[in-house]
Amino acid sequence: MTTTPPTNIDLLRQQLKRLALWGLLTNLDEIATAAWLPRVIALEDAERSKRSLQRRLKSARLGNFKSMADFDWTWPRKLHRELLEELFTLRFVEDGTNVLLIGPNGIGKTMIAQNLAHQAVVRGHTVRFTMASDMLNDLAAQDSDSSFARRLRRYCHPHVLCIDEVGYLSYDARYADLLFEVVTRRCNERKPIILTTNKPFNDWPEVFPNAGCVVTLVDRLVHRSEIIQLHGESYRLHEAAERAKLRAKERRTKKQKVAKAKPVKKTRSRS
């Protein structure tokens, strides 16, 4: 069975419906051949795309971050670059696959997560970026079932949820249950989580001591996931050391210039 390709008026009708330009759609038979109509549709489409991007960026709360163009690929001693570059195709969003970034402090996990999240926003997805402590404290602070349900939707509804810095603080069993709830709901809906942690999963019982759900929580995170492990020293400490060296050099140079600029005192000769 062959299908008839849409005519120009069919395409116009589809575009007007998508943009909800009902006045133009109602009168399409009269204006279909107007020279200005494609231009109006293009302008409306561009403006709505721009506003949609701005709304998604604001809602994502990514904060300030460096572009991956500034990432020093030579700094980590271990990093699966091919896998990381593949993640930026965003196939993991379509597949509902979690991205787990594991490594020590200051090696670029958050930077990578923010760039992945930003790329998802640019591609039309809704994103929420949050520190683990902020999300868990926010959920734990709700004092009614209705307010808790509303807050839970904040973290379960977006296409992509970024949870940053799991493992830097320890939490009681209540907080483990809250994280388990978020992870379970997103897993059931095949919505991916980008998560950064400085702790290998074997050490998560230290993060959530006395929590009975930790094993199942880790199992659900890892079940459908891409794991990026980074090994190396803190790049922030490296940058701090380099800045200290630069400042010391500048001080020495300044001191030398001051010394050269001082006038030489002449001694009076005796006759």
C-alpha cells in the first residue's frame, strides 16, 4: 500500500497546528498561496524555539560551567574517552540509560555532567541539575503527602536528572529511602539519571549507614547504565599550585624592578 505524500497545503496545516496558530489555520484556504505565510511561520517557529530553549535552560539550573572545549583530556590518568564522546550523542537519553561518573574530587566529574545536561537541553530535552544534598534536604523538608508528591515530580518529571556529589556527605536511612524513591520512579519510566560520586559503589553503605535499601538502590542505578571512571589527582589543586607559582614569579619580578629603580646614593669625596 502506497501513501500519498503531503501537499504544500497539508504541510502548512501541520505547521500551523503545531504552532497553535488557530486563526491562520481556520482561514488557510484563503491565505495558503500568500507569499508572506511561510515567512510568518518561520518567524513564529524560530521565536518559540528560542523561548523554549530559554525556559529549559532556566529550569535546568546548571549554573556556570566550563565547556568541554576547555577539558584537559591529558590530566586524568584513566578515562574512557571514546565512551564519553559517544555519550554526547545523547543516545543514553533515548535508551533511558543512566550515566554514572565515578572518581576523586576535582577531576572533572561535575564539569562533564553539566556539559551532558546542557547538550540535552540544547537538543530539546527537559533537565534538572541538583546537588544530592539539596535534593534530599528538599524532599525531606516536605511536611505533607501532597507537598511531597509535588516535590517528587520536580525530580522525576524531567527527561534527564543530574544528581551531583553523592558521597561527600553521609545520610540517615530516611534520605536513602528518598533517593531510592527517585531512582526507582525514573527507572520505571526509563528516564535517565546522570550521577557523580567520589565513592565506589562498594563504599555506599558508608554514605547511607544503617539503610537497608542501599544494595537495591545501587543495583537499580547500575542495571541500565554507562559507567565512566576517572582516575588521577585533583585538577583544582593543580590549578591552585600553578596560580601560586605565577603569583610568586610576579612578586619576584616586581621586587627586582623596584630594586633597579632605587637611586644610587653618591658618597661625598674629601678634599
